[in-house]
Amino acid sequence: MPEALAEALATPGLGWLCGIIFIAGCVRGFAGFGAALVFVPLAALFIPPVWVIVVIMTADIIGAMTLAPRALRDAGLRDVSALTLGCTICLPFGIMVLERMDPEAFRWVVALVALAMVALLASGWRHHVTFSRTALAGIGGASGFLGGFTGQPGPPVILAYLGGEYAAARIRANTLLFLLAFDILLVAALHFRGLLEIHAVVLGLILMIPSTLGNMLGAQLFDPARARMYRFLAHGLIAASALLALPIFG
């Protein structure tokens, strides 16, 4: 463990990683999503893809748990359960893709996923579909697969909630609880496949501190009456992270 701690503390760009995950935590705290969309593209500039996934998972679990009590009051738990079921089935297949992905391809994929997500959100596009529990399980499956190889499980779920059926607080709570469930499932899946490297886990534990502080600050800042402003801010931060991470910039 001391050796793992020393290696984690010697990680190139550790200060940058702390700052990035603090901002990512703030975004999740006030928007209910976006931590991975902010952190993963930029973190891939400093550490290998599998490490990125392990680190965001380790750091994110505790930070998200600090938001869970409020989310449990606002969420639709039947919807969250359906999403989680689909995720459980499809997540292992995403991890298999991750194991075969080279670092540059990983950077392209995570940056383009984040940019596509922001473009759709910022366009104001909305659907008018009311999803059944079976459909929500399929959406959870898509999130599990995507999250397994990019560490970004949020886009399918977030897009599913763009129909305007729920209030902002309900969407935020459902998304946050599902992402917490994803993190817990990811721990089990990575452990099963022998990918929980101790050095990456320790780095995640170090980054858990700024992540948790960011989550707490973001939750304190969140005001449902200003949900539109917080969405705009989240979109800007996600887009900036993705653009800076594109391999064409180095």
C-alpha cells in the first residue's frame, strides 16, 4: 500500500487531475450528471484509459453518496430500478471493448461522445415519448455498454429524459441515483475482470477528496428555480473539456 500511495502521488499532472475532478464534482452536484463527461476526456491526457475508468469510479462513489439522501426523496425509484437492470446486463460487454482500445482511440471516442451530447442538449431537441419500464431497461443497457468502455454512462439516460415529462429536480435525482448504481456495478465488473489496479484505486481515493468537495459545493449551489442556468454552465464545461482533450491538440 505505501508503494501504491507513492506511485499515485507521483502521477504526472496530479494537480491538474485534482482541479478537473473538483470541477466535475461541482457539475454533478448542481446538474445531477456530467462528472464523467467533464473528467474523463481531460484525465485521458494524463493516465491510461483503464486507469481513467477506475479513478472516476473510485472517486465518484463517495461524492455521489453525499447527494443520495436528497435524490432519494425526489427520484422515481421504479424508473431507476429498470435502468439499473439493463445496465447490469450490458456493462460487461462495454468493459470488453475498453480492454481492446488504445489510448488515442479512447481520447477520440470520449471527446466526441461528450461533444455530441452537448450539441444535442444545447440544440433544445426534445422528444415526446413516454418510456415503459422495458424501454427504460434498454436505455439502461445502452448506458451500461457506453459507460463500460468510455466511463461516460450518462448520455442515453439524459437523452431519455428530454421529453419534459418530469420536473428538473426529478430528472436530476433519477440520473444521479442511476449513475451511483452504475459506479457500484462497475466496481464489481472491473474486479471480476482483474482490472482494479491498486495504483489506480489509490489515485481514485486521493481524488475522492476534491470530488466530494465539488459535489457538496455543487449541491449547495443548486436551485431548481435556476435549473436552466445550471444546464447552460454544465454544457459549457463539458464542451470545453472535450475540445481540449481532442488528439488534434496534442
